[in-house]
Amino acid sequence: MKILGISAHYHDAAAALLVDGLPVAAVQEERLSRRKNDAAFPMAAIEWCLDEGNLDPDELDAVVFYERPMLKFDRILTCALRAFPHSWRSFPQAMKNTLGEKLWVRGIISSQLGVPRRKVLFCEHHHSHAAAAFLTAPVRDAAILTADGVGEWAAMTVGRASRAPGKTSINLLREIRFPHSLGMLYSTFTAYLGFTVNEGEYKVMGLASYGRPTMVDAVRKVVQRTADGAFQLDLAYFDFHTTAKRSFSAKFIDLFGPPRDPLDPIDLTSPEGQRFADCAASVQRVLEDILVETAKALHLETGLPDLCLGGGVALNGVANHRLLQESGFERIFVPPAPGDAGCALGAALYADRIHFGNPDRNFPDHPFWGPAVEAGTLTSLAQEDRLPAEELHDSLLIPRVALDLAEGRIVGWMDGALELGPRALGHRSILAAPHTVQMRDRLNRDIKHREEFRPFAPVVPLEDADRYFELPPGGKRLAKFMSGVFPVRPEWREKLAAITHVDGTARVQILEPDMAPRLYALLKTYGLLSGIPILLNTSFNLAGEPIVNRSVEGYLTFRRCGIDVLVAGQTRVTKRMQEKAA
Amino acid sequence: MFLLLHRWIWRDPERCARKLFSFAETEADGGRDLVRAAELTQDPTLRRLFMVHAADEDRHAQLFRTRGSQLLRARPGRASPPLELNWVSPGERGLDDLHVHTETDAGLLAFLHLSEKAAAGHFATYVQALKGDPPTSQVFKEVLKDETFHMNYTLAQLIRVAPNGHGVILWQARLGRLWKAYLRLMSGIAGIMGAVMLTIQYFILLPPFAFLAKRAARREAPGWRQIPQDRASNMTSQF
């Protein structure tokens, strides 16, 4: 069967194509349109997926949308009614926003792709998350926990799933419904701390390490536990359910103090900056506590050793580490794209395995489903600018790049197919030596232009990971897609200063040789030169831009920032000395 | 009169700072558009020029951001953000939509030429209006210098890539800008009309439903809710 999955209209639009139960292609729209977090109907992604599968739309057996638009509309309308009359400002905007396009998904898909309406299917949002987490994981039976801002109504679900021979099942047992949402809680603090919602949540997590959880009691006032082990938000502290303009209320400000003006930089040496860091630490602690207690109860209920975690909240690597240590689960599986982009794949998988009842297939355990690096393009681009470019066999290229890194050069690394999901896992990465604070500062200053409190991540070969990082049992799996934050062993922190966060942790990626063989070889070669087979690995993009896709995008990014060397496939390009000096 | 209006707009340091930040965003967006144009063009000369232009836009963004930060740091107390009046004093491409991927090289050059020309006019006015604030005025002066280069190179390149039709393309771009302005105005009016209609409906039609919804909400127990096992099975339903 040929099934196309689509996510769109809120954030991270994406498309994914399954043929006979296995993925052929999956890509986020932003990587093709070059508009960060592009939520538009992903026509470019769909066209690329169909091209990659050599399919015409009429050859598709089904097109699956990742949520149920009418049910979502039901929630939007009901929330407006419940907030009456305070919702009078947001109501017209919400109606115009929804009635304009988002409600007519079946018609849009049918008309844009030319497929019959009967072929268009809908998978519930959290079922899409659950399928993306479970059906991509190498596990037979697992408990499921999904948490995000909101889907249709659900904001958190728990359940269990299994792959019995001939019958795959995903049973979500219980849900917590909007407006009671951990995702919205975290997003509210993200907005309060002056960061962009759906974008700045990483910053809250990074900032939390600089603070102490001194405001936990205050946070527990706004999110309270219920008798059945769930939680509820005290809506008096929030405005997100009544207006799209602001997510926290005046009462919230009374409790936590004035919000940060997004235009003011955070000065962590000032009392105000420390207050914001403490605030971040407090909400992070409460989020972790709730997740851990929920997962503990789920572990007791299911008795299963494995947990599949989905939804945007699963991107919180610090919480994932605590879940692994404290929930009782032996292994935790977080897919490379646990957010809405991954739902395109999840919805397609759900339709294939559950709706159509097709037999289970072993899912390839990697995130590389996007467009591949084109051969030759980089050389011709470099020739236009008379930059030195060389085509080298790996036996020469890898040692050469390892030497570049050992000599302190920053390398843009493009290899094979693009990753699905928000993290660069070795195919579209900026690599650098991980040893000094100066390197971290240089990356921040010349390339990423990020706040100084945000850490960079390391990548390490599987067999070397334990030497440098304190990994609990199951930690290696969680770190496969950079989904966990783990302590750097104290004796290595000084030598890994560029990737060690202020609290001594790192969001490590543990690399198996077959996932990205060339990067693996580079790590090993770099290890021979430097004594430490670890590299700093950050996504290949500049601030405000999506991760690069094609060679030309990588090349022009390389030209615009402080990257010294660019490698795309077998081609290595360097800047001229005078350019670097400039 | 126009100058007086701008003097008034730029007089408030908080508003001035916020406008500079919004200009910085526009410039940064413009820079990204130009990088996209450089990615898409097959013409090496244009690629190089677009990259130079993009670097200028990034530098402008940095200039605006730095001056905005200086003004914010110098303000005496925290006030609520004032009205920015961006329609009255637009930034470089603040009121123009640019869809790089749908434009030909010639069409894009024409668009850039016209918007740089318009921006140069605006920025010259701001230089005049900001005479009482030399550091901010200096920022606009620096940006203005680059705008002249941008205007010139876009026109020269347009003539190069479309030696016979550049006049027509420029007129098409002018008409396109006019059409887009008309569409923006009309969709703005339609948006206001829609909002008024929906607000009237909200207060007239919704109260009884709101009463029922609130009552239902009160009856809802907090916490976990069981999910019916057949709920997900019907994938043809949008509900």
C-alpha cells in the first residue's frame, strides 16, 4: 500500500510517504520552503515525497491527515463559549483563522492532490504522536505517554501498544484535556520569560540550569495535582484559553513578578536575571515531577519495561533523563521527530498498521528520510567564487576533516539524506572541537548568534560514551536521537568545556556505526588525533533559519558565517585566508 | 506636515527603540529573502550581488538592534509599549510581500529596485525627522548609503538580464506593488468587517450556548478521562 501522511496548519508542517509499510521519504516543509517553522499546507514536501517514491497522487491508497479538524474546531468553539464574555476579542480571530482554511482539510487535500475524497483519512493528534513514537521504535510491547500543548482536545494521553503477530494495536487509555496542558504551562512560562512560544522552549530548559527551583511552590499553585494522579491548571493564572494575545494573566504576574521584555537581554549576574533563571528552574522541576509521577503510575499499571514517549514535551531532554532514572521503565524511546512534524509519519503508520491492518514491518532505526546531498553542486558553486574545492575519497577526506577539527576549524558537514525532526543528527551538522569555552563562544558569536546560556551538544561513538558521560541503564538508547541530557563525567568536564553545560550536563548524541558511518569514522579519526573521540555537533543553520537541505543552502550559509570548512558528500571547500581574516 | 508627523512619531525614545527593533527584524527577513534568491538563481553574478546585499541587510539589522538596545537601556523607567505606527513609518520592505521562489530574476530585481527606492525615500525622511537624536539619525544615514548602492545595482542588473524588456518589467513591478497594496487594503477592510460581524454574532447568538458550555464545564470532573476504545477506529471521520 502507498500511504501519504500530512501534518500542517499549526507548526512544523511535514509530509511522509509509506510504501508497503516502510518509509520512503519524509520531510518538513520548512526545509524546502526555507521559512522556519513553516506551517503552511506542505505542498512542496508532498511533491518531493511523491517524486522520491516515483508516484502520482492517484496511485496513493490513502492520504492521512494527522488530526481531526472538526474535533479541533469543536474545542476552539467550546473554549470560546466557556470563556464568554472574556473571549470576545479572540473569538473573531479564532473563527476567521479556523474557518478560512483549517477546517476544510479534506477538500484541500482532495483538490490539491487530485485524490478522491474517500481516500482522505484522519488520525487523532495524539494517536499520531503515539504511532510516531511506538511504530518507529524497535520494541514489541510498550507503554505510551504523549504530551504536548494540545491536539484536538487531548493534551496528554497514556496507553499501551503491542505488535502481536498479525495484529498491531495502540490503545490510548486515558487523556487530560485542554486547557489543562503541560505544553501550555511550559509555553506560558516561555512567553513570560520573553521567548517565542513554540520556538523558545529550549531556551527555558537551558536557562533553568542557571537557576534554583525557588519558586516551585508558586508554580504548584498554578498547576495542581488532582486526586486521580493527573493535574489541572488554575485558569485564573492563564489567558491562553481566552485570548491569543497573551498566555499569562495579571494574577500570574502578581505571583511571579513582571515578565521579561523580549527586547531586554538576560543578565544572569543581576537579581532580575537570576529571578528569571529561578523561574525557569522551577517550572522545569514541576514539569519533571508531573511527568515522572505519571510515568511511575503507568509503569505500575502496565508492568512493561519500555516506554514510548511522544509529543513536543518529549523534546525536554532533562525531563527524559529523570523519567529514565525514576519512573521504573528500563528503556525510553523518543523518536527523532516527537513533535508535530513526526505526526505526518505517525499518521501514515497508524493507518497502515491499524486501520488497514497491514503486517508489522521492522522500521529502519534512523531519522534520515529527507532529500540527499547532490553530487557536484558544491564544486561548481565554489568555482564561481574561486574558492579551493577538492573532491576526495573518504580515505583521504575523513583524515583531512579530522585534522581541520583538531586544528580548531569549524566544519559544516552535509552527508546523505536530511534528518526528519528538529535535531541535526549527523547529516546536516556544524562540527567543532569540543574542548574549550573559546570554541563555544566563537560558535555563538560568529555562527549561531545565540544566548550565552544555551549549551551545545556533543556526539560520541557508542562504545566510547560511558567513558565520558554518566549514562544510566537505557541511557544509550535515549541518547541515540539526542533525547536525553546526561552528566559529563567530572574528570572530563574541563576537557569538554564547549559542550558541558553550567550544571555539568550535556545533551549527548550517541552514534552507532551503521546510523551515520562517515560521521562515525570522522569521530574515530578525530579521537586518534586529539585523544577524545567527541565532537561538538550543532544544527547546520543560522539564527532564524531552518536547517540547510541542499548543497547550495549549505554553501551560502558557509559563506555568510564563521564556518571555516564545508564538506558536502565527497567535496571539501575552504575559505581563503583573507576572507577568514575579514 | 509629513516631517512634523515623523518628528512626533520618533520623539518618544521607547517607541523609537521598538521601531528600530522592528526595522531590524524586517532587515533580517529581507536578508533571508536575498539569501533565498541567491540560492535559487542560476546566475553567478546575481548570486554574488544578492549575497552582498544580504550581508548589508544583516549589518543594517545589527545597526538598528544596537541603537534600539542603547535607547532602551537609556530610558528612565519602564512604560507599557507605545503604539508603533508602522503603517505611517514603514521599514525597508515592511509593507511589501516578497515571494522569492515565484519570481524570475528580472521580476525580483525590479521589485528590489522599487522597494529600495521607496525605502531610501522613507529613510531620508527619518534622517530629517531625527535631527534631535544624532546617533539614531546617523544609523539611518549609514543605511541610506547602502540603499543607493542597492538601487543602482538592481537597476543595472535588471538592464543586463532583460536588455529589451526592463522598462516593461519595472512597470509590471510597479503595478504589482499597487495591486498588492490594493489587496492588502481590501483584505484589511474585509478583516475588519468580518471581525465586526463575528463580534455582533458573539454577543447576540452565543450567550445561551455559552451558558450551556459553562454548565457542562462545571460538571466536568478534573483529571484523567477515559478514552473510548472505538473512538480512534473510524479514520474517515473528521470528528
